[in-house]
Amino acid sequence: MADKSFIEESELCPRKDEALEWGYEEGVEWGLIFPDANGEYQSPINLNSREANYDPSLLEVHLTPNYVVCRDCEVINDGHSIQIVLKSKSVLVGGPLPRGHEFELYDVRFHWGRENQRGSEHTVNFKAFPMELHLMHWNSTLYNSIEEAVGKKHGIAIIALFVQIGKEHAGLKAVTEVLQDIQYKGKSKTIPCFNPNSLLPDPLLRDYWVYEGSLTIPPCSEGVTWILFRYPLTLSQLQIEEFRRLRTHIKVAEEERQQNKSLYIEGEDNAPTVPLDEKWKLLRLLLQFNHKACIVCLHLIQS
């Protein structure tokens, strides 16, 4: 993610003519420009796994990603993150989502740090990961587009996956191999094939947390159902270094390059994790033991 970037046109902006400058260093001041950032259910948060109660409702309908392979997917450096825009109709149903509703997968976004000790937006027991992936879905049962769904009740669902350093991720190899071609903001590259199923954990390792929150970047709209898988993916050190070479700026003259910045989250200056003791939160955790599932519901109560 960028230290300081510029939104030009994005489906997440309130209006296309509102090009507003923002950066992670002034994250606590976002509410002065983006009113939704002052809401009661802001993301990201720290996930405290020790405060838990069972929630059997998540057992009624299993969370089911019906993803299909995308052909000719576009990988974009938008100056804030790397985005994979998916053209095939993949949907998410079940779990904590409203019964009978389909959430269409719109894109995949990556959030990382300049070192392995930090980079994820959410934390688990105050532990950060080097990277966090977001699979963003919109409610195609209630709304006609992602623009219409943003900020609405049951409008957006995001699957988040933490990433740790380990073996190479074969499913992301096609992505990391083209990053050198999109080093600068505004660059894009088409890859012939991408399978979003490759980002999901093994079916026996799909425990997850659930809470109601917001987008983690401006306009910080709420109405987002967060589904965070408990077990992280692995990415090789070489693969994550390809992300760290990316830039927030367009390609400029040599003498100007020294003043531009790399594309990553800058640690303490990133989007602030919302302190759990300052808000009411409901965080649910699905745990599976030997093919049997049990649900944990975290009640995070204001002190």
C-alpha cells in the first residue's frame, strides 16, 4: 500500500469527480474528509481469539465460494495496491451471508509491508503478517453494481487471507511474474489465466472469523461483512519482494525518482487498527475439528 497516493477514479469513491488526496500517515484524519470514517463499525481491527462464544447459526449453511477460472484477467498497479480484476462470474454464498443472496467476486487486492514483521491490515492477537489478501464481493441479489452496493446494508463481503513467508505460491506465480512490467502507477498487464480457488485454504483448514466492518481505505464505507480465514497462505520471499519493488507514482524523469515512494504499508503509519475497547464489536469464529464444525462468537464489549 502507498505511503501517500492519489485517488483519480475508483468505484469506491463517492463520486468520480471527487479526486481526493489521502495517505496512511494521516489515517486518523480521514474522517475530516471522508465522513464514513467516523462510523461505529470501522475496519481494520485486532482479532482477539481468546474471547469466544459458540454461534451455531454459521453451521446452518456452509460458506461456499463458487469460483471459476478467469481468462484474460487484468493485473493493475493503481498506486494504492495491486488489483486483479476478474471477468468471470464467481460467487460466494452461505456462511454469515444473508440466505439466498449471491455475492459476486469483483477483484482481488494485495496489502503488504516493506518487511516481514508487518504489512497486514488486520492483526491477530496483535500479531501482524507480511501481507493480507482481500477478495472483494458485492451483493448481486440486491444491487445492480458494486458502485450501488458500497455503503449499503449487506452490500459488500470481503474474504481476507493472511500471508506468511514460506514456500512459493503456485497460484500466484502468474501474477508475481508480471509485476516487473507494472512497476509504476497506472500500468497494467493481462494474464491469460487466474484461478481464485488457488487462494483458498485447504477445505479442512477453513476456520474463519466474521465481523461487520467497513472498507479499509477511503471512503471507509460500512456495511461490509468481513470473513477472515484463520490459517495463512504462504508466499516465498522472492515473490513478496516482487511486490515491494512496486511504486506509487507514474514513471517520471530520473532526477524525480528519488522523491517518490514504494508501494507498501508503512508500519505504524498505516490505516489504524480500530481499538476494540472503544467500540461494540461482534466477531464470530468458525472452527472445524475432524470434519465437524463448531462456531465461536466473540463479543467485544466496550469497557
